Amino acid sequence: MPVPVRARRSVLYMPAANSRALEKSRDDAGFVRSCRRGRELGFDGKTLIHPKTIALANAAFVPSPEEVAWSRRVIAAHDAVAQDGKGIVLVDGKLVENLHVANARRLVALAAAIEERTDSAATR
């Protein structure tokens, strides 16, 4: 996914923004908005400088059950047609091709890793 010009230009301003990072760590709502914007741009995580932001970032970036279910349907549908030598398929009326399947596999793997880590932390 290409990064919009506005996002690319923001890199020029990062040093100034980072100088206020500790001040901004007190703004939970702003932090959550920042995480959501990052996720909308295709990021799957955020670099954190304060422990109190871990839970907020995890909540913002964890795939929803609906996203995981959709991704599994995409993978299954694509795998079924790939056996016939086809590379695209319709899932719920949406065209799905290799790039969507790769993203779906990444999302399912991310959800599995989060679940595994959550399960192992709960048993400690």
C-alpha cells in the first residue's frame, strides 16, 4: 500500500513531534487516535516509550474476531480455487487475489501469535 504524500511529509517533522513524546504519553485518547490512524495506514504496531501505553496499543492493533473470520474465509476460498489453477476468487461479492490472501495470512498469523502470547501470560 503506497504511503500517502501527507504521511511521507510527516517524516520530516518527526524530530519535533518526538520531543513532545513524553508529554503526549499522558493523552490516552490522543494516543489511541494515533494508533487508529497508523492502523488505517497499514501499520500493525507502534513503538512505545512508556509502559502505560502497552495495553492501549495492543487493543488498537489486535485484529477483531470479524477480521480474523474474514481472513480465514479469504484463505479457504483462495486455496480452493488455487487447486484448479485460478488466482482470483469472489468472497462475499469482493474480488480476492494473491495480495489479499497474503494480507489475510499475515493477519491470521498475527492473531494466532497474540492469542498464544495471551494464553502463555495467563498461565504464568
